[in-house]
Amino acid sequence: MKKIIIAAYILLCICLTGCGGTNQKDYGENYNQEQDAQNFSMIRNAAATENGFYVLQYQYVYFIDKKSKKAVPLCGKPNCKHKDNSCNAHFTHPENIQAYAGNLYVVAGGSEELTCSLYRISLDGSQREELKVLFRYDSGDSGCSLDFTIHRGYGYMAVNWMQKDREKKTQTLYQILLDSSDEKKEVAQVTGYVPLIHVNETRGNHIYFTTSCYLDKDGTEEELLNYEWNILEGSSKKLNIPKGEALLAVRGERYFCYQDGKGLRSYDENGKNEKKLFEWQYEICSVCRDEKYIYFDNEPCADSVSERRIMVVDYDGNVICERKNMTENSPEIIWSDSKQVLLQNIEKETYQILNLKEISTLK
């Protein structure tokens, strides 16, 4: 087995593409609401503006007004019945929604067969355009898990293909323009068995991402590495995070990592001075974060509704609020800004807007 792993190491190549200087504008390292990504969930199924929330619900984009708390299809067409693809709110298999620079961006099925496209739609739903094809589906694979994030004028995209046959492949993280141009630039590549790239955090002038792949075809050894890409210099560096831990967030000079069944840890920039912040025993769960708090939800692995738990902790590991013994129809948190939370009940297609500490009152 050691010979197999050594051979796989020879075949394995993790390449970080240094592109030299860029024309990227420097907005500083502090959070810039107009230019920075809204970091909460990596699946990005909700976005927020001053007046309300935008969410994906099956084939439609819905707007939820913060005052009335009513959800309506995001369509500005007069007399539209919101029943088919003529509606501005309708998208084919929408996967991702983000609010950026006064518009919404949606990733969904393209007008061309077997394509996935980037759309731009106005905040009132009156204007909509298909900007470009992001990728075409590969008949040799069974599907993909898209990672797409908008930050400081660019989109960052990795199309993580689900392979029918386990063969050595290359995965690429691209930087793309938010217009109709097909121009894109390679940020990083990983080559191996079942290669994956995920953008974990966008903060200031840096993109933080994780690469992973198996070192052998049998999948007995996995390599997981964390990187920081400087958007001004166009260069990357590997982070000194302990083996097997995926980066969740960066705050100050601390790297925050999460491992299934082990909980939340933080390290200094040298991967030292470990702090065990919060123990979370569940092997599979949803973990999201905003500027102040981290949100744990064990729904994916709860054996019964009585075991369902939501826990909110700060970056020092202090428990802010929690909810235990939830019911079958208890909602999920899909967005938060450290003050208000947006919850979705998928089965009932309903939403709630609560103050953070009201989570403990959930039924």
C-alpha cells in the first residue's frame, strides 16, 4: 500500500497559478458591503439587501420584505401569473443567488441545452439578462457540485464534477468577469482522484479555499490542503493548517477550522497555538457563519426529530443561544447578519425573520 501511495504522490499535482499583478482595485482589508461577498453559507441559497431577502424556492426566486415578512416571486412584469418560464422569477434548476453592487446574480440552467449560465436580475425583478454560459455538462460525468462566489468585482468558480469512473482528473478554480465576456483566469488547480476545490472564505483582498483529492484510486488516502490567494498580487500560498482540517473562517490572525465529530478549533498563522473552542459530536451537519457567530445545525444526521439541534457560538466558543428537541417541521437558518436570522421551512414553503436570540423559541 505504501508503494501505491508513493506512486500516487508522484502523479498528484497541486498547482497554484501565479498570475503576477492585477488591475484589481484595493478596497482595503475591512468589510465593504458594496464590494464584498456575503459570507454565510457556502451553498449560497439566500442573499440580503437593506429592504429584504432573496431566496431560491424550487424553480423561482422569491423576495421577502423585512417589514411585511411576506414572500412574493421576484417578477416586475405586469399581470404575470408566475406559472411558467415567461416569469422573470423563474429559473431552470437555480443553484446559487448573490446580491452584489445593486443587482442579483443567479446561477441556473442556461438557454442552451446542457449548459449552466450566470444571470443578472434587478432587485425589483423588472430587468433580467443571461450574461454568459459558465460551463457545459459533461456526458462523461454524472453531475457536478458548483462552487461560485462573487467578491470585489469578480466571480470565483469551481465546477466539482461527480465522476462515474474514478480516474485521475484536474479541477480548476477560475476568476471570471461579471459581464458577457468569456474571459477567465486560472487561480489554482488540483490533480488527483476525485479532485475538489471549495472557496471557504472571502475577506478583504484575499480568497481562502480548500483543495482535496484522493492519492490513490481506491480512495484510502486523502490529501486536504488550505490556501490563501492574494487578489491584488495574483499569487497564492499554502496555509499552515494541521493535516485533515478544512478552513471555515479567518478572523484577525486566527484560522478557524471545523472537523466532523470534533467541532471548532482555531490556530495562529503558523498552525500552532491551537484553541479548542466548541465541541460538536455530530459527524455530518450544516455549519454556517457570519461576522460574529458560527451556526451549527445537526439536521443531516439527526436520527429523530427529538435529536435535532441548532447551536450558535461566537468565535471564542461561547454559546450565544441554542434550540433542542425541535419538531419535524422546524425550519433551517439560511441567512444571518449577527442580528437577524432568516429561517426557511422547506416543506411548508414558509419563512420566518427573527432576532438572533429568538432562535431558542423555535418550535
